[in-house]
Amino acid sequence: MTDAASHTCEFETWDGLRLFHRVWPAALRATRKAVVLFHGGHEHSGRFYDLVERLGCEDVNYFGWDARGHGQSPGKRGYAQSLRDVTQDVHAFLQHLSQAHNLSLSDAVLLGHSVGSLTVIAYVRDYQPPVRGMILGSPALHVRTYVPFDRAVLRLLIRRNPEGHVNSYVVAPLLTHDPEEIKARNRDALIARPIGLKMLLSVLEEGQRLIQEAPSIHLPTLILSAGSDWVVQLSAGRAFFNRLGSTRKEMIVYPGFFHEVFHEQDRHLPISKAREFLDSLFESQTKS
């Protein structure tokens, strides 16, 4: 899929920052169905072209942003004061889509990857939007920092340098087995390694909070996790799933997969499952 299949826009978020986003309109007919996409840390919405094509855009509209400090959106690379600032951005983004693209939240499904999945969970928990459901790829409910007492260390570093950052240790071969995807990631100039210290600490703390508060979330949920994930702890995803208050929930773990479940060699497996879940949610929309 090329840029010709989409167009780009901007919207103003809660603090006046103008964030970049992409729109993939349904190809065949006017439709109310919509999927709103949230990329992982260090990444950007352009990473979703293959996923949109494989999910099928004939009768679904797709929207994806570049979070503040990512991709083509402004801001210090990988930086936000906290995940809660980013969830405020999500709220502003969905308000913009409602006004500019006639999106009704009751017709939408939220799909995230990694930190994008954590953002979706936080938004759903704190704002209780009337969306159809959520699809969570490799949710970053506990990021592997490989540092003992990581939160205490981060708090110390923040006291010394409140605007500081660390660079991601993760390299492409730890994210996917697909050699073409590794090459594509390595030459993608919009992928940036830094993440702000405050944002990293917030991600760790919010993941713990959301696991504890999972019983208050009742949205239909599909979790797609990697069996050999070097980035997030699978056990945290299981704990969230087990505590989740949804009556309709499913978690699938793909043995041998690395973190990038939507960019792995056998990505047709989780993508097919995501499409099946979307179809079931939209079928209930048609009947309602």
C-alpha cells in the first residue's frame, strides 16, 4: 500500500500542539465502520500501512496518529510529561475525528501496539468511551528495563535531569524474525531511539495501575501477545487479562513470536484473528 491510498492531516490537541495523523478511507463504499490505530514507542503511523492493507480497507475507514514527539508530530523525540498527557491527546484526537470525519465512537474500534496498546487501555479506563472494542498487540503493561530497582533509578535520574531521556536498547532483530522487516525498520528515519525519563517512569507506573484497575474495564477485548517477547513481560499481559472485567475477552499467545506481532514473519496469524474480531464487532453494528 502506498501513500496514494491515504491522506494526511493535523489536529490541535489540548495544549495547543498540532499533531500529525493519517486517514485511510474505505475504498469501495461509504461506511460508518472505523478503526483508530495507535503505534508503539519510538514509532509512527506509517508503520501501519501493511496492517491496514492486510486487515482490508474496502469497507472500513482507518485513522492513525503520530503521537507527540514521534514521527511527523512536533515535540522532543520520545518525550511527554506522562502517559496521562498522551491519553488527553487521544481524547482530543477522537474529538477531532468526530468533527472532521463524522466519526461516531460507537462505530469505532481502537487498535494499539505496545505502548500504543497501553495508551488505549488507559484511555478506555479513564474516559469510558462508547467504542465497540479494543485490540491490543503486545501491550506494554510491564516494560522490560533490565535494570534492578528501575523505578527508583528513574526517579533519581529525573531529580538530576527532569528533561532527560534514555535511548532504547531494542534493535530490530529483537523485534521480528522477518529479514525484510528488519531492513525496513533500520532504514526508517522516522523511528527514533530516545524516550523521556518521565514518560518511561509513567509507562511503568501506569501499567501497574491498569492491571489493578482492569476489573472496571468491560469493553470487548482481544489481546495478541508474543511468546518470546524481549520488550514487555508476558506475565503482565496475562495478569491484566485475568483481571479484566469484560465478559467478552480473548488472549492469544503466539509461540516464538518476537514483540512486533503485526510485523513478524507469520503475522498473517494475528492479523487474521484481528480481522475476525473486527468482523464480529461490526456485524453486531449492522444488526443494531
